Amino acid sequence: MTQADGYRLDAVKHIKFTAFVDWLLHRRAEHDDQLFVVGEYWSDDIQALINYLNSSGNLVTLFDVPLHFNLYEAAHSMGDYDMRHIFDNTLISERPDFAVTFVDNHDTQVGQSLESWVDGWFKLQAYALILLRSAGIPTVFWGDLMGIPEKDSAPVGKGLTRMLKIREYLAFGGLVDYIDDPNIIGWTRTGDFDHDSSGYAVIMTNKEGGEKKMTVSAVHAGQTFVDMLGNNDTEVQLDENGVGVFPVNDAQVSVYVNKEVVKALDAEEEMN
């Protein structure tokens, strides 16, 4: 036994799932914990992916290829994409427990046969849409995190690494959507009592900037929230119900968290 606790099944659209069933059931029997298995079914046809999940007896998850193509379209539409529909016909909306979300991967990068690279200006919006929500199992492409020198592609940068910290330490509590505008959308995570200073507000736009009134939670009443990504320098004072008006600049995303969290993180980064 290799002691592997998960598998990635390549190009499963070309393989009948019956070829995997016996093997996967035996692998599961070898593990006390549930075995994680993700299949790559490269299609933007949501019904084809759902049919495959059904035929698999829900033994596997699948990469959310339809969401990737929605992100790609939004990044290449010059601001004309209606952001209210970013999750339409995707696994994360139809089968969230079986959706492995991604922005780009080794196949979609420039020069590959499946090239569909999400433009750099929209990368942080795209990663916010998979990392900072409660649904789905997000993955981060190594090339986005570390860069791809041979493709002259720089890392996405500090914003992505900070989103990873936000997900690890602050992404708790309920999710409230404000996906009600063609260009400026947002959502909040309420936080909970078990994780200090958890909760945040996300606002993004694929066009002009603006603002959105959103409620985080009354737990955060009176607190000052600031953009942890550093894209907007406005300080937002929450009222007695945890409501604030959160701004965003043109073609950007901002993630507002308790100001004390950002102070602590800035101090940590300076020490390192």
C-alpha cells in the first residue's frame, strides 16, 4: 500500500465509471477516513457532470469545469459579463458537496491544448469566488501561487496569500449573498464565537467601482473593518446591527475584516 489518502482520476469522460468501482471500494476499505477522490471530466456541460456523478454512486467529486469557463468568460468580457450569473449551471450551485473548484490549472495555462487562461486583472475576483465562500472544495494552482517563469507569468501575489489566511482563520459562520447587481456583487460571512474576529465582507466588480451596504453580524457591532487585501484604504465603521457600507475600486475586489486582524498580520509579515 502507498498510504495515499486521495486520488485524482484523469480524463474520466473517456472511461466508464464501472472500471473504477471495485478498485475504489477496496481502497476505501483500507482507510478509516473517507477517501478523497476527484475526477477530471473536461466539459462545460453541467448535465454531463451530474450524470457522471449519478453513475458513480457519488463515490467521487469532480472539478467544476463549468465554473472555470464562467470565470474565463467574465475575465474576457471587458466588463460586460453579468456577475449575477457567475454561478449559473455550475457544480458549485447544483452539487456543491461534490464540486472541486479551481481558477486555472496546468491544462488551461497559456500554450496548452485546453488554454483558457483567466486574465490577471480578474484573478483575485476569481479566487475570492472559490476561496471565500462556504460551498465547494477549492484548489489553488501552483502557477498562480508561485508563478510560471517559462511562461513569463508572475505570481498572483500578496492578495492570494492573504485570501488563504482569511479562509483558514476567518471563514466561519453563515454566508449572506448580495449578488444583486450586474457588475458589483458581494457577500458576508457572519463569523462565530469559536474563532476570534472571524467573519468578513467581500465586494468585487468587473467594471466601475462603487459600494454596497451589507450586514456582517451584530456580533461585530461598532467594530472597524478594513480591506485586508489593501486595494481600498477606506475604514468602515459597523453600526449596532453589524451593518456597513463597503466600497470597491474599479475592476477590483476588497475583503473587509476586523482592523485588529490586519494589524496583527502586518506585524507578523514584518517579522518574517
